[in-house]
Amino acid sequence: MFERFRAKIKSIFTSRKIDEAFFEELEDTLIEGDLGARLTDEVIETLRAEAKAERATTVEDLQKLMKQILSPYVKAGDTNLVPGGLNVFLVLGVNGVGKTTSIAKMASWYRQEGSKVLLAAADTFRAAAVDQLDIHAKRLDMRIVKQSTGSDPGAVVYDALTTALAQGDDLILADTAGRMHNKENLMKELQKIDKIIAGRGIPRERYKKLIVIDATTGQNGLSQALLFNSAVQLDGVILSKYDSAAKGGALVQIGQQLGLPILFTMTGETYADIHPFDKEEFLDALVGMGD
């Protein structure tokens, strides 16, 4: 998990004494790690003050203080479905972040948890997106609702809701477009789908709008979250490509600015490469603690 960034942070905490140069190097590294200049400045100033107040004298003390400072910005989401009725996950994200593959992994994960899952191919803007989700459905031997390329995405979601409610499904995982002719059209389309789901009587606690973010993209991930949240209020984050190339700082910014929890991390190519987000592990890595 973002080993390169973790190694650099760890080297700062272990290779020098605690002085002004230490704080300056730590500040530079956090900015490079996509924590952002403003949030980094706040973290460093708070760390200075806390270190003085707590009389922290060792690197271990500073790492623990820094973890405490960052902790309120990082949340682990509840991956459990609400029992007794249909749950709907509207899965959002720009093209290329691994959205459709993440949906397939979640479908496999929830089925292994004993849930009855239906896929909805509502990214009708791209033929490849419908085909890709259909391939995953066949591999997983899972039901899918789809229509031809160019069909109304809202109609696909409506049909999926009708089918799922009739069949007693536990979860719909709906793919959505990551790009249309322009940003305004995309946002209007997502808002329309949002209204269709609400209009079918799905209670708010059973309906989550989740954005898939490529964990290696840094600041772009924050920009994407802000954009989609402005169209349909997001409920959580799915992290794809959560490997050694990821830095992690942008996830703290997303938590700070939007308060969004992280539900899952995707770490590989197989359907089994999905894990509920581990907040403690993430924070330990971010401050260079642990192995």
C-alpha cells in the first residue's frame, strides 16, 4: 500500500533529529504526497503545537501525534447492506478509473456474503461499458439488466429496480457514464437517475452513491469527488488501483472537504482483490508507522 510514499515518510521520521529542518522536509513530503498545501500547513502547525504541549521528544511520539491529527479526516464506511429490502449502489466515476471492474468485484464480494445481486448497465453512452459489464456478469454467472448503446440510462435503472423488487434482490449495482458530450449533460443525467431511484420508494438508508477513484491520481481524485458531489450528494468512496504507486494524501483531503467515508479498496486484477477499507492500516502507512 503506497510503499514509496510510506518509505519516504518513514525515512524522515527515522533519519534526523526533530528540528526546523525536520518539519520543513516533512511539509515538503506531505505536499508531494497530495495532502495539499493548505491542509499540510494546518497539519504541520498543529503538529508543532502538539509536540511542544506534549513535550514529544522521539520520532515515535511525533508519528502518534500526527496520526491523531489526521484521524478525524479519514473515515471507514459501513460495507453492510441494510437488511429486509432492496439496497441500491449508484456507482460513479470518470472513465478509466476502474469503475466497471470495481463493480464486478463488489458484486462478487456481496454474493459471497450471501446477498442476491443484480447488475445494471446504465453507462449506455459507451458500447464498451455495456459489453464490459456484460462480460463480468457472464463470468460471475450473475443477472444483468442492459439495453442497447445510446438508450436512456434512466430507463435501464428503472427496469433494474422493477426486476430487483419483483425478484426479491438484496442489491443493485448500477454502472453510470463517466463522460458525455459535456459536463452539464453528464450531471443532468446523473441527477435524473437519482430522482428515478428515489421515486421508486428506495429509502435513503438503502441507497448509496459511491464514487470510484483511482488511488494513484492524487489531486485529480479530489477534483472528481468535488465534481460528482456537486451533482448528486455522494455517500462514499471506492479506491481502485490501491497499490505502491498511491500516495494517500488526496484521500485525507476528500475526507476533510466532503466528509466521505471509504468503503472498499481494490488491489489487483482478480475478483477476490477487494478489501473493506482499514483506517488504522491506512493512517499507519501515511505516517510511516509499522513494517
